[in-house]
Amino acid sequence: MLKPEIEDGQASLADPQFRADVLAGLERRPRAIPARWFYDRRGSELFEAITDLPEYYPTRTETQILRDHCPDVAKIVGHGRAVVEFGSGSSTKTPVLLRCVSPRAYVPIDISGDFLRDSARALSAGFPDLTVLPFEADFMRPLTLPAEIADMPKLGFFPGSTIGNMIPLMAVDLLRAMRMSLGLGAMLLIGMDRIKDEQTLVRAYDDAAGVTAAFNMNLLDRINRELDGTIPVDAFRHVARWNDDRARIEMHLEAVRDAAFTVDGRPFAIEAGETIHTENSHKYGPRDARILLRSGGWTPIGEWTDPEGKFGLYLAEAQAERPAP
């Protein structure tokens, strides 16, 4: 059953943090805007389209791992937990997990409110006896979760290798925030993409149909719409590149010509060849992933992958910290 939610505020009011991040990102060198601002309604829809592309292996690979090994996950996790999904999007993988662990409640968290509520309604229809509590929030900081699940044991769910969008320092901060939100004794099921050949990686973020390019360019449309921007969108192109030193795919918006524009009344100029860095997607080897989890306060207790080792699914627990020996 879907619990009622608070209505949106005035849609015409831009998120103050969005404004601050965009203005600061355009002023700094090199220019960069946090990837979380991709996800207005159009951006969320485009990302869901990306997950169905033939080049984009992470979604189908992780989904198959979950289908194959969910019974193993359920043996460790048990039944009756509250499943808390961080960055739920359309919750496409979620039904596999919910059928497997039979939770008492499901809390999808996402920054895109309209998309979140639509997805929550669709999922609630498929699980009519499950309490669904959509929670519009930025999960990058500790959250006070709904009171209805306060006394329930919790299972965090963070699929899609979204952890890879953050530099390692931010990824550790996020894992610690999740631990604080979920509490001692909680578990976390998290997906992480693995390092592989450069051609496969670049194609996954620069598909032949141009959907990822549209996803990246939509950020400029959002800035123009919500922040009174005058960015000439046709002066930019989508670029995806592999940074081997940092083990990550980078997405950029590259200026194809000199351009001048304003955002929120402030003037900016960019020269041809300059870029706005919009997203990272870090890739982790198995040992790297376990170290990252431990750094964030989570003890790995389970690990599964596909036959080719493209992607890893990890189960970790928020255990009591103990002093070093």
C-alpha cells in the first residue's frame, strides 16, 4: 500500500543547492557540476532509457546477478526487514529483491520527486500488501528515515554502481552517512562496476543512439529552464573518456566554439575545447571494493559476480566498531 505524501512546493522555485552548485561549478577551474543534478524528470527518464541500451551492460548484468543469487542474499539477510533504497529511480531491480526477502516495508529515496512518486505507485500496485514510503531527499547526507520503520531491522539497497559516481572521499562519506541513517546492525546490498577493457567502458557511456549524449546535454536545458540561463546548447557536445590513472569513466560537456552566456544573471564565457566535467563513474576491483566498504564503516559479509566478472554485488553489515589491536 502506498502511503500518502506531501505535495511538491512551487515548481517554479529552483533548488537553492542546484543554483549554488551550478554557479560555483561554472566559476571554478576546471569547471564541474555534480552529477546528481542530471536527475530532473527528463534526466531520470533518459537514464532509464540508457539502462536498456545494448552497450550499457551494468544494469542487465547486475539484475542477472541479483536473480541468480538472491536466495543466497535472503539466507543471510532473513525476512521482515525494511528495505531502504538509495537513489531508487524507477526501482526496476527492486521487485527481484522484495520477492526474495519479503520485507515489512519499502522506502525508496530519490531526489527527483515526481519520478519517485510515479515509480512508487507502480511498485505498490505490484506489492499491494507492502507498506511503501516514498521519501524525496538527497541521500548524500544522513537522513531521519520515516518513523514507521524506526524499530525495524533495515537493509539498505544501493544498486547500479551509483557509488562509482563519487570520488573515493565522497564515496566513503556517503557510506558513513548510510550507516548513520540505517543504524547499527543494518545491512547494505550494493553494486559496484569492475575495471575492464577501455572500449567496452567508453561505449557504455557514449552509445551509438546518442541517448547518453542527450542525458548529458539535458543538464544544460535544466540550467536554462530553472536558473534563467542563456547557454547556447548547440555550442556543446557530449564527451566520454577513460581516465586510467583514476580508474574511472569521465563525462564532459565540451564547448565546440567560444560562447558567452548568463546563468541566474551572472555572466560566463567558455572557449572552444574547454569542458564542464559532469560525471565520474569509478570502477573497482574486488579488493578495492572491500576496502572502500570498510573505510565507510561497513563489514563485507557476502560477494557475488557474473561469470565474466564484469560486475560485483556486495552485502555488508554495520557492525559495532572495535579498537585496533
